[in-house]
Amino acid sequence: MINKLTVALTVPMIVLLLTVSCGPPELTPTTTEEAQIPPHFATYTSEGLFSISYPPDWVPATSIIEEMSEMMADWAQGVDPNLSMEDFTLMFLAGKPIEEGYYPAVTISTMPRSIGLWTLDEITEADDLWCREHLQQYREHSRTKTVIGGNEAAISDWQDYEPVTGTWRYLTAYVVKDKFCWTVTCGVEVDDFKTYEDTFHSVVRSFRPLR
């Protein structure tokens, strides 16, 4: 089922569709040590692609990925006609099943790195600028440089308002490995974020690119 959660999560999955880099963000990144995956988490592995772990009451929702990808394309065209989704791939969605869909949830997407969007700083800075220019009430609370699965990464804590979905707060991990950048995003309505914040950090840090 496509519900307002899956609609809200289309926003952070668009940000890698940029074609130019930009100036530095206002925030000063920090660095933290790599965290351990909680032992009680369930792990999903897409052979040769990635693995990710999440609470045991979350389940994969792979059956709606195609529909969600189409929704993302429509949203992107409406927000910024210059965006191209040619190389963008939505890889995964999982969450806690509820009557209306999945809440909370995590998504994984990937795109090839390119000239001007190769380094982690170039990618996150371009993301930040695009969000400031195109999202109504975008706000980045923090950005942390870190290591995820032995790979250079950054974690952004941010929020945005959309007329259909209201105000949501997200935790997005950017992980660069070889020729690809992966984004791993968890999100909930802003009032629920503190309840799930620690869980979201554990989920995004559990991600392991396998290619």
C-alpha cells in the first residue's frame, strides 16, 4: 500500500539526482567511531548488492518499490523539471507494518558517482543546496561524518514540510564506495522522531554495500 509515509520518503530519495556541485554547507561536520549492529536486529541481504539490519518487527516491502519509483518520478518532475532519474535506482523499502502501510520505515537508493558529484563533500553539499532551493521548510539539524561498514559516510538529520504529508523528520546516511553513492533514509512525523531516533541511527549504520 502506498500511504503518506511512502510519499514522504520520496523527498530524500530525490536529492542525488543533481547534476552540479555547489558551495559548502553552513554546518561544521564532525567525525564519530563506527557503531555495532544491535544483536536483536533482523538482517536482509540482497546478494551481491547490500545488506541492512532493522528491528525484528519491521518487514521488507519490496512489492511496492515499482509503484513508489513511479511516484517519485512524478514528484520530481513537478518540483524540478531539470532533474533526471535515468541513473537513479530505488533498491529497497522495509518498515513496521500497520493498517495504513509501513511506519516507521527505511529506504535504500543508489546512483553512480560522477564528475562534480564524486567526493562525499560534493554529494552532501549539492544535496543541501538543492533542498534549500526546492523544499518549502527544509532544515538540517546536523551532519556527521563517519564510517559505515568500513566506507566513508555522512549522516544528516533533517526535516521538511509537504502539504500532503505534513512535517517529517529524517535520518539519511550517504555511503560512498567505488563508483556508487548509496542513500539510506529513515523517516517519521516530526513529533515521533525522538521516539525512533536511536533506532534510526542503528538502522542506517547497519547498512553494508556489497558491490
